[in-house]
Amino acid sequence: MSARTFWSFLGVLAVVGLLAFGLISKGGNSVDIGQPFPGRSLDSLDGSGSQSIADYRGQWVLVNLWASWCTPCRQEAPALEEFNRAHAKDNFTVLGVDSKDLTDNANRFVAEFGVTYPQLHDGPGMLADDLGTRGFPESFLVDPSGNLRLIRRGAVTADYLQTTVLPFLSGKAHQ
Amino acid sequence: MRRAALLALAALVLATPAAAAAATPKTTLPDVEDEVMCPTCGTLLQLAESPQANDERDFIRREIMAGKTKQQIEDDLVAQFGERVLATPPASGFDLTAYLVPALGLVAAAVGIALGVRRWRRASDAAGTDDTPLDEGETERLDTDLARYDL
């Protein structure tokens, strides 16, 4: 192999490697049922500190990704709040993650719907990327061991929460 | 005299903020819109039409009204949405390649052109260094041809 061929080959290899690395590092991720939920630490929406799902170990958590500009998020907010209030005693909480949103708008949303469950802010949408989110809202039920048990792409309804989420909390869900 | 001095002082005090405001150009929405992204759309904010893009534009308008500079507005957007809200990637980490690759490409192209020109000049020099004298027939033909162009 001549020196020129070698350097040409090396140049092409470098460009292809660079493109492949870019695609892999920017490519979409996702988490499957049964896998550990991503442990990304996020700031609280009220600016009181930061939290991750690991802080809720030992508890059932319905992670709800939402944004104030998202119309279906407005539709599901009352059902989520009601379900959270009804089942807080069952070792359960909804954990809101406001994504790709302005904090002022998000705080107005929280006040408007009287949301009482904890809220995190993910402005860049890093957790949404980890989860392979396709749109908002999306909800993810995480068990007390930190593993993913349910994925809901789209808004939840009171009926969905009662018939699909509640059986997990009461241990009646088909595993 | 004292009255005149007071008037001059008052004029100076009133004129200074006005002059400063005139000297600092006010940021405009289009000025910021073409340098930031709409995070949900994945396009420049300038081209984006979505509820999130409209919220982002409202945020920028409020910042402009508050008298913030373009840099301050971009910093506030980064605080809200992270570095990926900027249309130009930061010059660090993997994103540095966005700056290095075009620069290296330009250098490689310049080196390639320089080598090509050098090779071409060498070839043409080699072709032009034939010092063999013309024989008698060729000289005669050349003279005839040149005579044809005499005016």
C-alpha cells in the first residue's frame, strides 16, 4: 500500500468515524419495561434544589413529562392531581417533570391547576431524550426498586389511572 | 452668570441618558430569533411555528422590553433551555468538531491546490525546456508563416 493510499484511507476512516460518533451520541435513546429508570438529577421547578428518581426509592412513582404549552397536558392535570391525592397514602406519588419549557410559565401552570405533587424542571429535555420521548405528555410508572413498569405515550385519563396504574399499587397487576 | 451655569448643568444632566440610549442600539426580536433554536421543533426559532416557539418569542420580547442586550437574552435562554438552545454549538467537547472540521477542510483544500499548481507548473516547465535548434526547413517555414502576418 502506497503512502498516498494509506493517508487517503485514514482520512476517509476519520470522517466516517466522526459521523458515526455524532450519530450515536445524538441518536435517540429509550428505556424498556423492566429496565432501571434513568437516574438523571434535575432542578426542582421552584428552585429549591435538585432531585432524581433515586430519591424516591421504595415508593411507586408516576413520572409525568409535561410542558405548559402542551394542550393535552392541561387536560390530564386535574386527573393526575386527584389520583395523587387519593393514593398518596399507598406509598405513591406523581412526579412532574416540566420539559422544554419556561419556568415562569410552568409555575403559572402549577398554580392554575393547584398541583401539589413534586415538580422538577428539565429545560433542555435531557430526561425526555433518555426516555426516547416522542411528544408531551408522557408518563412512566416506576416501581419501588427504581425499575420501569409502564409507559404511557400521550395524556392519561382518570379511567387509565384507575384501571392500569392502580392495580400495580395494589399488587393486582399482571406482572 | 450663575443662572446660565445652572441651565447648562441641567441640559447636560438631561442630555446624557438620551445620548447613551441613542448610542446603544436596542435589541430586536429578529436579531435574536436567527441565533437561537426552538427546542421542541429542532429548527431556528425564526422558522419555527409552534406553541413552544411562541412562548419563547414572548420571553424574548419581555427581555427586550426590560432593556436587556442580545447577549443577556441568550444567556437567559441558556439558563432556561440549556446550551442546545443556541444555534451555534459551543466551542468545546464534541461540538468543537463543528469548527475544526471546516477549518481542516479548508487547509486540506489549500494544500491540495498548492500541490496541484506546483505539479502543473513543473510539467509545463519540463515541456517548455526543449532547446533543440530548428533545422533549416523549419526555420524557412517559420519565416514564411511570420511573413504572412506582416502588416
